[in-house]
Amino acid sequence: MSEIEKYSEQTFEHYRNVNEYGEDFWYARDLAQILDYKRFDKFLNVIDKAKTACLNSGYEVEDHFSQVGKMVELGSGAIREVEDYELSRYACYLVVQNADPKKEVVALGQTYFAVQTRKQELQEQFETLDEDKKRLAIRNELKAHNKSLQEAAMLAGVETNFDYATFQNHGYRGLYGGLDAKGIHARKGLKKSHKILDHMGSTELAANLFRATQTDEKLRRENVQGKENANRAHYEVGKKVRQTIEELGGTMPEDLPTPEKSIKQIEKIEQKKLLNKDK
């Protein structure tokens, strides 16, 4: 991990606050400073776009963007109140998605908040599910996102099946420390006919879901053109997700255990349960 990436991770954590309900939040003025916005009025434009995205996603804007007053010291030593916002983790995610993509620290923030937000969503959603059902849920979500990712890749110039296989391998190499699909097969001891994603646990599937969704958004948001540029983007996203996992103290994807049952076997078991229930 580069020095700027280490600095950025530490900075996002340093400015994190916790409210009386135990929920994380960041002050908008702190986030503007981290993301290298010199003028807060320019940053307010980004917040407005994030609010719109929040509304369009079906969430209450006030639940994630809480306007507050903040006392600051002026150069003269005087104290005055300035406009600020308390931003939820989800609000920060939307803000960095709408910030200037040319800033390197913005790209780092996108990965940081995407992973943190998705981690929270999965924890809340899957708290009561067993491992098999977690795997099924994430695998089905990943199927849908992979279709969207393939469409985004085609728009970028990844046209043939060979091109798309190469594109996917770049993402795997970034996330798996250099291993491509063939290397992951060998590492897991899978047969050639086996689908890699059907032989992953929920944690590994979640990492690949992050990779797919963030690459999809990056290709579309930055209007990436050319298959070489698309491949590079996929690799970079995979690598940043890997770096974030490392920073959070997680296990690298290639070191996670291979489940005894495949997704197809779990699906058959669940179908039998439904059939027996209907009898």
C-alpha cells in the first residue's frame, strides 16, 4: 500500500465520529478537507448531488444529511458559527461517488466508503441467516451485478468473449494478488468445469461483489473507453478492494477456505426443502 493510501485510510478513520445512537458520522467540512476541496461552497455542490442520489434511492435525506452549526475560530481569534453537515456513512459514500474523480484521494475514499457501507448492509441483512443462505443471497446479487458489469465493459470496448475473459482476469489479478481465473481454480483445487464463484464462502463472495459493483460504477462514471483502459480500471479496483481488506485486518481472498458444498448443491437442498414443505 502506498504512503498516500495509508494516509488516506488513517485520515478517514481519524475524522470518524460516533453519535449518541452508536452510529458513525463525518462532518462535511472535515470530509471536504480530506478530499482536497479548498472552498466549501464548491463542496456544497457535491453534497447537493449526493442528496439527490439519496432521494432517488428511496431514502430520507434528513436521515443521512443532518445540517448543523459548527463553531470555528477565525484568523483574528474570534469565534463564529458556520454551516456544516453531519454525514452518515451512506451519505459519505454518495458524496465521494459524486466528487471529482480526478483527485486520487477521491478514488481512495470511494473504495473505503463502498467497503464500509456494504459491510454494514451485509451485517444488518444477513445477521439471522446461516452461511449457506448468505452464500446464496450474495451469489444471486453478484449474478445480477455481473450482467451490468458486462454491459459497462461492452460500452467501454470489451466486445468478444476472449476480451471479456481477459477483462475479468484483470479484476481477479487485482483482488487475488496476481492470480487469474486459472490460478484461482488451481489454488482451490477445482475442476475446469467448476465455476469459481459457486465455490466461494460468503466473505469471498462479498469481496468479489465489491469488485464488480465498483468497477461497473467506475467504467460508467468516468466513461472509460478502450479495452486496455477497461482492463486497467478493473485491475485497479480489484487491487484497491484487496488493500482495503488488508487495512481492515481481513483474510486475503485466496487464503479463505473453499466450502464443502457448491452453490448448486445448496440450491438443490433448498429446493427439496420447499418441495417437502408443500407436501
